[in-house]
Amino acid sequence: MNLGTIVGLILGLALMGLASVLGAQGAGVPITSLLDIPSLLIVFGGSLAATAIAFKLSQVIGLFRLLKMIFKDDNFTLANVVDDICVLSEAYRKSRKDLEAALGSTPESMPFRMHAISDGCKLILGGTRPDDIETFMLTNAEYREIREREDVNIMKTLGTYSPAFGMIGTLIGLIFMLAGMGSGGGDNIGASMAVALITTLYGAFAANFLFLPFSDKLKGKNEAKKIEDALTTAGVLMIAYKKHPLEIRDALNAYLPPAQRSREED
């Protein structure tokens, strides 16, 4: 699980919840005054509907998959990937059969082998030229980045639309309030105004606490993936050229921050 996302959500909800409770007590009103189902429907329903118009329906439905990406972290590090590439390189320097056997086993450094490395090594075993392997891996990385950038845009669009629908809900509430005043129902102006403003609150909350931060989280993951793609491409090519594992480790460590670099076991 992504600890930063979990802590941020819990801390933010706790602080805003505490502030709301204290504010409600000071005003002498129940905290449930902040709950309004029609406003929720307008903001979240309207934002989802507008996003479905802007993008394919299948992409909008895929929002649940995006949420999984936001809350889930990889269970390996890039240093683990470097270690695995070094193991595969050592195997290939021995023989093709050793590389085949290594590919069929689970890496010692991580719970599973990355598809990019596995596919690249299979191309090596199939006799594909290194230049063609590089083209294949770069193309995969390029279109992976495009797909994930589209996911970022979907989440960002939700963050753009939700304040607008909050304002729409507020206008609807004001219309009903003024209509009530015209028919002699002016005694509930304060309560009606409060309900009208709740929709704006929901829109601002959804945009600035959920959708836009989630969009930035996905963007950060996409940027990190670019480094991972570059590392795996370089690693597979060095396996193809039968570089020494020590040389590979030194070269690939350049992609990692000093504190996270792979170290050769004694």
C-alpha cells in the first residue's frame, strides 16, 4: 500500500472533520448540516457524466482501476530489478540454456520478473538483433506512457468539472430559495442558503482533496515508470551484448539515487 496516500487522506479527513465539528458546536447546529444527498448527486454524478462525455465510457469505468494504482505501491525496488538483470546476464554469459532456465524461475531479488525484461530476454533467445530489441522496448515504453497519461487526464478532468458542478448545484439551490421567497416562504432563507452553498463545498472538496491530488499521484507514478523503462531497456541490451554483471550493475546504478543503488553481495 502507498503509505503517503493513506496518511494524507486520513490526516486530511481527520483535521477537516475536527474543524467541522468545532465549527458546528460554535454555531449551535448539528454536524449533519453538512450532509446533503442532492448536492452529492449533482457534484459527483454530474462530474462523472461530463467526464463520460469527454472520454470513452470504458475509460471512465476504468477509474476503479486507477484508484487501485493510486493506493498500491510496487513490491520491489529498482535496485531489485538491477540485481535480477545482473543474474540474467551472468546466466547468458554461460549459455543460452542457463538463460532459459533463469527466465523460467522466480527471481531471488523480487517476487516476480518484470514483463519487459522477460520479453526482451525471449527476443534475445530468439535471435533478434539488439537494434530491433531496442526499438521494440522503446515502442512499448512510449505507448505505455501515452496510455497512463490518458489516465492522468481523466482524473484531472474530474477535478476540473467538480467545482463547476458545485456552482451549478448552488445556482439550483438559490433558484429554489428565491422561488420559495416569492411564494411567501421567506422564513427559511438562512437554511436554504446553507443548503445552496453545500454544493459548492462538495465541488471544491472533491476537486482539491480527491481528484486533483489523485491526478498528481498518477502523474508521479508515470514519471517514475519512465525511469524504470529506461533502466530495463538498457539492461536487456547489455544482456544481449553479454556485458559483465559488474559493468551492468555500475551502468544501471546511474539511474538510481545513491541511497537506493544496488550493491554486490559479499
